[in-house]
Amino acid sequence: MRGEDVKGSLQFIGNATTLIHYGGFTLLTDPNFLRRGRRAYLGYGLTSRRLHDPAVRIEDLPVVDAVLLSHLHGDHWDRVTRRGLDRDTQILTTTSAAGKLRRQGFGRSMGLRAWQQHELRGPSGSVTVTALPARHAPGPAQALLPPVIGTMLEFRDVEGLVELRMLISGDTLLDRSLEAIPRRFPDIDVALVHLGGTKLLGALLVTMDGRQGAAWVDLMNPRSVVPIHFDDYAVFRSPLEEFHRHVEQAGLADRVVPLERGETRELAPHRILQRGPSR
């Protein structure tokens, strides 16, 4: 992917935080800029210690057109972000989180329910953001955690044709409600999958482990998949190697593009994300 084919890039910053550049837009996902050793607040008095530094400091970020926030948990929206992010930044998130963020002074926070859309327009095209269903805990335990959405990004050219479709899972378990996603969006170029096998109180699974993550890739059927949210916090119990083992068993290993913190991959219209050296 070189020359005129390349229109953007994806950078992995750490945890679920990525920086997406495409079609003239810059989008930031789940901003988490706590340093190693600091604790993220998870609610009900629960905390988890960060094990790795993010690759980028919040003060070194470029100007972003929007933040895509899957939910309001301390490892996705932290006190560093709350203090350091421009209060005029547009934030697309759940309806519950949007109300809380507006009370924190982020007046351009917009809440989206599953399947609701919001469009950003620019001189080179547009990006349609669709909120997707997600389930952060099994059964009735879901009521104890903040609501979550996944996200579909559809980058369009000036004529309105989709050039790139990117799926972000959000913190979710594999659930039947997710089956509607590939039916509505059968042609996905790149997917970011939140893994980790997060366990609260050492027992309650609230994000996909390696087995579920591989099944999610099989269900969504993207051309390329980037694993994120897998080793930054002590509550993560499923190592990345477990995901690799299960995708290998499923015959999907050639789709996986692992990124180190700070690493960047080029994005081009309807192309498989390259596995070669970062640029």
C-alpha cells in the first residue's frame, strides 16, 4: 500500500486507545492516558493498576475531530483525559455517558443508542459513525456495569461511496445480539477487537477472552483484525497468546495484524491491513 492508495493510518497507543487518520479525519478511541502504576477506577470501589505506559502523552496528540468512547469506565476515560482533553472536543458515546460528560464540561458529547448514526463531514468526504450493540456482562450482571456500544466507521469519498469500513467491538462479550452486525455490514475491511478476558472480583467475565475473540472474528468476517485491550491492566486474565492460539485453530490467523504500542499501519480503501514493518 503505497503512493495514491494510502489515505490514512491506524496507531495503537495502548489499552483500547487508538488514533485513526483517514480521509482528512482524525479520530481518537477510548482515551486512556494513565501512566504505568496508576490505578483506573472501575466502580463500586474497584480499581486496577496499569501495567504499561501509553505510547503517546495526551498533550502530544494532534487535534482530533471526534472521540469515540465505548463506555465510561476508568480504563477508557480517565482523570488524565478529563483534565487534558479540549472541552470543545466532540465525543460520541452512550446516552448514559454523554449526560455525565456534559456535566463534566464536555458540552459536545453526543449519546447514541444501538444502530443510531452520526455523520462527520469534511472537504474530502465524510465518515458515518454507527453505534452497535454490545454486552459488557452476562445475564443480570449487565445492570451493574455502564452501558457499552461498539462502533462502525464508514469513510466515504466526496461522491458518497464507502472507501473503508472499520469495526470497533467495544468492551463486550460474545452475545447473540452481535449477530445482527455482520448482517447489516457484510463487508468489513478492518476490525479492532477488545480482548483481555477481563474478570471483576476474579470471577465475573466482562470482556472477550481468546476463545470468544476468535469466535467474534469468525462471526464478523473482517479482512483484517487488530487485537487491542489485552494486557494493560491487572484485571485482564486472558493473554494475547490465547487469542492467537484460537484464531490459528479457526484458520483465521492470516487476518490478524498485531500492533505494538506506538506502532502504526497504513490504511487504504478496501485493502487488507498490512503486516509488514510500521511506517
